[in-house]
Amino acid sequence: EDEEYQCYIQNKTTMSEEPTPVVQPAQEEAPIMEDQTLEEPTPPKAVDNMKRAIFKMSSNTSKAWSTSVQNMQKGMDTAASKLRGTQKEADLIADTEDGALEMLKQMVESEKPRKQQRPQKWNFATVPLECFHKTLDDVFMSFVRWAKIDSDDDDTTIQINVTRAFERLTAYATWMDNTGRDMIDPPLTTKSIQEAWKAWNMKVSYDKAGHLVWWFDMSDFDEKQVKAMPTEDSLRLFVWFAHFVMLDPQAQQSGCVFVENLGKIQLWNGLTLVPPNLARKIDRLTVGTMPVKMKQIYVCESPQWATVLMKMMKPFLSPTVKDRIVFMENPKLLEEILGTDCIPAGFVGTEGKLEKDIVWAAMSME
């Protein structure tokens, strides 16, 4: 980058040292008055620094865009492959949940003696088991149920791809281990995330089909408090919530639905709501790591910039993912799709009846 810039400056300097003579018609010079002063030219060093900054900014922007597109393409390809449930001949298949659980535990035990990066991840020391009164077997079972192979409604047989369950469990163990002491010092508890939960003001319910529904209304949360909150507090909240969902029996069996009201949020506010460092960590946690099946995503009050952004991303999305994302021009249709009993009271364009969600009940028992 510096070599390119120095070459650029050298060429400009060479050109300035040997200018091409230009004949101008004779003009009468205006006299300089006594109280008139000549403006000082901009110092060469300042000009050089300014040019260097512009050059660097342009170069970094180009590289960042290129890297983002490449990462997005890679991520979409990986996600699409996993969503299609690609099964290899060597994959281990079980026909019962208990059988799959035992196979998964054996695979974990066989990995512990091997030389590998971060072998301590298999201790699962940072997983908040006590917070949810669960055991490691409960965690493993969530991966077993996630790895069930979809079948026709008439087919009563069960097939579970244990190899896929282990691959995702490995990604989960690695991510949780990378959190260091953020989840254990202090210990992650329901009480420790209550203030963050109130600031984000998310809601959780079950729809009439049994799906766990995650509600997020960007027109009804404390934006000022969220932005002032330490990044670690928000990360702890999302880790707690991810485990709340993955350990929920109905979410394991029926999957999840995400409903978001963008509230016509402005572009800059939307892009700066979540700090980049936090956004990256949440993405790594939610994409290809957690054993959660997202069945549908409904987006309400979408601003024009979000619609345009979605159109730009569509070529990179698999048909399955594209079908799962629905922009709701009329949010009232959610009443028919999900049921009024599960819609939070006051949610945009609906007559929701839900006053206290299931997370509120969990916090009340803490």
C-alpha cells in the first residue's frame, strides 16, 4: 500500500518538476494594496498527509468490501449445504434418540485424548448448566434432536445423523471455550442478565403450531441504554438466550420462528445499533454453531434500505433460506399465521394478547 502511494507521489513530483510550458496572453497585473496580504499556500506536508489518508481509506474500503463479499459467499455456501442436510455414506445414523445420544457421547470421549487445539473445550466449563438446571446430557440431546433427518408426515421412522450432530457440537464447544472467563466470572445466571433483557425488551412465546417465537420490536426498546451497555453484558445476554432456546423442549421438537419489527429505523441507526465486535461474535454463535432450527423469519415495517439490502443478498441465498424470510407488508396477517394469543400486546399492526412472556416467567422464578 505504501509502495503504491510513494510511486504515485513520485510520478506527481516528476511531473511538477518539468512542467510543459504554456503560453498565456499578456495580462496586466493587479497592484497589491498596502493592507492586502497574499494567502499562504497549504504546507506541502499537510497536503501529503491528506493525500495519504484518502489513498489509505480508499484502499481499505476496497479490501474490506472484497473480504466481506468473499466471507458472505463462503458462509452462504456452508449454510446452504447444511440446510440441505447433505448426507455422506460414512455418516453415522441412529434410529433412536437414546442410541444417538450414546454414540455422540462416545465420539466426544474419543476426541479428548487426541492432540488438538484447545482440548479443554471438551470439558464444557463455560456452559451455563447450573443456570438452567441442566446436565451435559441435556446439552447433547439438543444436538441429537437438531440432527434429525426430516421425513414425510406418514413416515414414523426416525433417523438421526450423529456425524452432523458431532460436527455442530464441536463448533459449539470451540465457541464457548473461546469466551474465556466472560461467562464464568461472574457466573452466567438469569438474574445477571435481567437488566440487559429489559433494555433489549425481547419477548418469547409459543405459536399455535408449537414453535418457539422470538419477538424483537426495534420501535419498543431502550436504544440509549443498549448503546451505553458494555459489550460483555450484551454478549452474556445473547449467550444466555441462545441456551434458553436450545434447551427448550418445544424448540427442539418444533423449531423456532423469529419476528422482527424494524420500525422504519434509519440506516445509520440500524448499522450502529450493535457494535461490530459484538455482531461478529453473535454471528459466529448463531450461524453453524447452535442446535436451533429456524423455521421462518417475518420482518415488519421494513425501511427501504433494508429491502434493498435484502435484494442484494438474495443471489447468495439458497432457495430454502429465501423462502424462510418473509417481509410482512400487513403485520395483521401474523394473527392468522401464529395466533393472537402468542403476539405481544401492542405489537405493530396487530391485536396481540400476550402480556407476560415465558422468559418473564423464568425470571420471576429466579
